[in-house]
Amino acid sequence: MGVIDVRGPTAAGGMLGAPSLDELYRREFRGLVALAYALSGSRSAAEELAQEAFLAAHRRWSRIGGYDDPVAWLRRVVANQAVSTIRRRVAEARALARLGGRRQLPGALPERDEAVWRAVRALPARQAQVVALHYVSDQPVAAIAATLGCAEGTVKAHLHAARQSLARALAPATPLAPEEAR
Amino acid sequence: MTADLDTMLHAASDSLHEAVDGLPAGEAPRPSPVPRLVAAAVLVAALVAGGALVLRLRDHEGSISDIPSGPDDIPRLVVDGDTHGLRASGGADLPLPAETQGIGTVGAYGAGDASDPFAEADLAVIVLGPGGSGPTQGESVRVRGKPATLAAGDEPGSVSLSWKERDQARITLGSRTLGRDRLIAVAEGLRVDGDRVTLGTLPPSLDGRLRRIGHDMVLDISMLPFFPVSTAGHVAAYQAGDQVAAVATYAGDAGDLTATRYLTSADRPIEVRGHPGWIGRSPQNGGVVLHTILWEESPGVIAVVVGTDAEATLLALADGLRAPSDAEWRALLDRSDSESDAATSSGVESSTATMATIPGEGADAHQVYASGAYAGGTWNLYDEAGQLCLSSESGDSGSSVCGDPRAGVTTLHDSGGGAVMVFGVLPTGAAGAEVPGAVGSVEVHGLPDGRRVYLAPIDPHHVPDHVTLLGDDGRTVDTLAVDS
């Protein structure tokens, strides 16, 4: 993979058909912000966490650029950082620390949707990550397992438990179906 | 899974994607040689946690009468050279344009006398805009017909009450003197008019006694320290790795000075630059400790240094402050502009505090007290700028957390976000700790200064909700909640 090693993240176009970091950024940045927003609940931290993930990717692009799916790595970084209280606060601080500057943040969510993500964030971290990756990033179970570095069965178990908890948390709007209530 | 829940989650996801749809996404961020300001957002967290609302006024009470009217009347102060490795990362003149002002406001109320306006009663009223958060763990109560959380603070008797008033606005009340019932009563009587929140009907014991101290202050971490909403002044920001500091000078009266001291716990008298001043520390959630130094720089001008560095470092920094030339100040403002432009247009990121740099660095660079291994990797217990830190490494990833050198319990999360260890300093009378669900034994290590620290690996999937500190005889000395 020597060609990967010399390919800088600033390359305008991908070599050997692989996307450059800039291309990934243009394509995936907003989706990663959405993922971070869902898991952190902070509009300012979400944007910052996604930026941090790309910055981290930049630093080790010689390795990450060679991955089959570098976006999975980015998603993992964002998902992990967004559920870490201290990292989230640092990111929030950094985002809000642009003295006198302008910043563009994600828009606020309607209350009904914010309530859904609040309930997701109240789940254990791994369950919340699985739910966010499944619904926000539209990832199937196998991809989530690869992203989080766990077995598919574990992802399914987290999803099942998360859905049970969410159904209860968001009740009465979402009563459990009879087969799930058993 | 019900179709309803699935539909709700998909709809909520669609909302998220719509919310981020307009964000610019040009070129991927690259490291910049210019460190950007990392101010500590944590004052907000501390306030809403109700943990830092304490003030013990002593000695040389401030008395400010003549208030300068414009920024030109307010002296600028900057750090001299690269003091303690801190490098300038931005600056701003106050007041900020309205569109860039804070995420909320905080107001202080007290009942007391001239020597201590908060002696008999104290109250902080925090109003946060969209995105504002409050304590999530505590007693569930209802105030003003809405669900609210009542949480105990770190200081004895301190308590906070937080609820979402309407739309995205969140109100949090904090006090160390009012207690649960009176705080709820104050909340019920609040007058809310748009973003303006004022005291309304008060409990009989407070009626006519609780008065406003100072003006509403901006609550925005970019604007640490607090300053009155529409005040004139200047702020300069500095960074050295994860350590951040800000220096502000702004127009304020004696009430503002008193309120700032109250809100920042700056209660110890000191001398700064030949002026009487105060210093205080505010342990924050997440293990960060903020130190605040404030003094009256000149008549009607409040000066504040806030930072995460060691107290002695910040005192030296404050004593070494100097007035910059106009060109120097303009360069500082330009640096802020260029940083924020880069961040919003091309996404340039320059902070050194990334997840990639955290693992192991602290342990390598500072005094390591103890090391060990657990099922998931290795750990180091070490000192960093007076804070007690724990790091873990597993394969090529790792994480670390630093906190109050006297904190009873701190949680270390791994790079996967899972809680992997808890640790803390044993208080007097405690000889060990019981950690429910600990993976392996709970270890106790003595530090050179006499502190004794317990630590235990835990299962990220079964994070204990508390740690029990035990005495020599096995009796419970204290039970501490674990922040998972």
C-alpha cells in the first residue's frame, strides 16, 4: 500500500479510485455532524466533533486513507467522542470560543424530535451509538458492528434493548407492540 | 418494534439531517500552527450543576463608583510574552455584536449586608438559550407545571433546580442557602417575559429581602469570564495545549464585582498587581478546575483572569499582565477573525486538544504515581499541573481524565466512550472503597503528599452508580455517585 503512504490528504482527487479527504469531507461532514448532534445534544459540539474527527483523520491519513471504508473510522470517532462527557464539553467550549467570530451551527430541532434524541441520549452509551448509527447514519447491523468493533449479535442485542427502552421512554406515543412487550 | 417508534426515529433523523443541511463543507480541516482559543465552557456546567455557588466575602470589599462608558476608557491587558507556554489565541472588544453574544445570561440575587450581600440568602438565575443543558440526575419534581430536576451541588446545602420553560429556553436556579422548598417556591413565582426572567412572588422569608446584585451577565464560554451583557471592555485569550486562560477588563460597578465573585467562587483575598483582589477555584464536571482571579484594575474597571492552569501559574500571569500596543491588540483581534473565518468557511481546525493526542501524553510528561494493568489495557495515575489524572491505553488507542486533586470519584472513559475505571481520593477516615461490579480488585495507592487514591477497573456495560468509601473497620464513610 505504498501509494497510500505518499498520498496526502490534500490531494485534490483520490488515487486508485479512493476518495481524497476533501472529497470525504464534502460528502460526509454534514452526516457526521448529524450523528454527533444526535449523540451529544449540542449543536455547537456536534459541528466541532465532526471537525475534530476529520482533523484526526488528516493526521493519520496515510493509514486511514488505506482503509476500505475510512468513513466507518470517522463515524466511530464521532460516535465515541460524542458520548464522552468531557470530550463533548471540550468540543463545545472550543466551538463557542471563537471570540467575536461568526459560526454557523446546525438548526434547532422541533421539540418532538428533540425529545426523541433526548430519550436516545438517556440510553446506555453503546445503545445510543447503535441507534444513532442505524437511524441517523442509515447503517445496517453489519456495518455498525464493524464501526464499533463488536459482534453483529451485540449490535442486535443493543438495538433490541434500546428499542424496548425507547418505547417505554416515549410512551404513551409509542406503546410496545404485543410481541415486544412479552 | 412498533411502527410508531420506528417512524418517530426516522422522522427525528430526518430533522437532524435538515438541521445540518446548510452547513458549509468545503475542504477538510488541517492542523494550523496557530493555536486557537479553547475557553472553558465548564462554568455553565458548574452553574447548572449547582456546585460552585458559594461565596464567603472577606476583607477589602470592593467599592466601585465611576463606570467608564466606552471601550476606549477601559485598559487592555495582555499576557507578557509566552508566559508559562501560553500563547495568544484570540481577542475581542466588548460588547460583542448581538448576534455573537452568549448562550444565555446569569443573574445573582442575595440577602445580607454590605460585608456579605449573600450572607443570609443567595440565588443564581441562569437562563440558557437553545442547546443549554441542565442537571439530569436528581430528584424529579414539577415546577410551573413542567418537569424539573432538583440536584444537590458539591457544596454543603447547595442545590439547583432546572427545567425547560418553553421552546428551547432552560431556566436553572442555584443556591447554597435557600434549600429545596424555598428554591421551588422561588421558581413558581418567577416572572418570565420572553428571554427576560425576573423574581416574582417570593416565599415570606425572602419577600422584600432578596435583592439584585450586579447586572445580568453573559453566559458564554467564549466570553469567560462573566461580564455584564452590554458592558464595554476587552478580552484576550490564551492557550497552551489543553490549558486555557482568558484575561478580561470591563466596565463594572461594585455589584458586578460582587456578583462575579459569587458566581466564580472567588472568595480568598489576595493582592494582584498592587490591587486588592480575590481568587477562587471551581471544580467542574469532567474533571476540569477553573481558577478565577479578579480585582479592580482602575476605578470602574474590573479585571479578571480565568484559566485552567495551576493557581500559582495564573497568579504569576496576572501579576505580569501589561498593556499592549494598538498594533499588538489589532493583531490579536485579527487572529480571532482569521480563526473563526477559517473554521466556518474551510473548516480549519487548530486545537491541539484532540483525541489523538490525549492517550499517554500526560503520563509521559508528568509525575507518574502508579501504573498497572487491567483486562482492557494499562493505566497510569499521574499529576498534571496539580490535577490528579488517570490514563488508560489499549492497543493504539487510549484516553485520560484529569480532575480535582481531591475529587472523591472520577470516571475514566476509554476511546470507545465506555466507562472503564473509577478513581478518587480517599477522604480522612476512609481506608478503602467498594466499587459495585468492579472488574478485579480495588487498589489503593499512597501519593507522596499523603493522599491515598483508590482506583478500580469497571465494566463499561455495567457502570456502578455509586462508590462506597469504607473506614478501617469496614463501616461506610461516604457514598459517592458515579458520573457514567
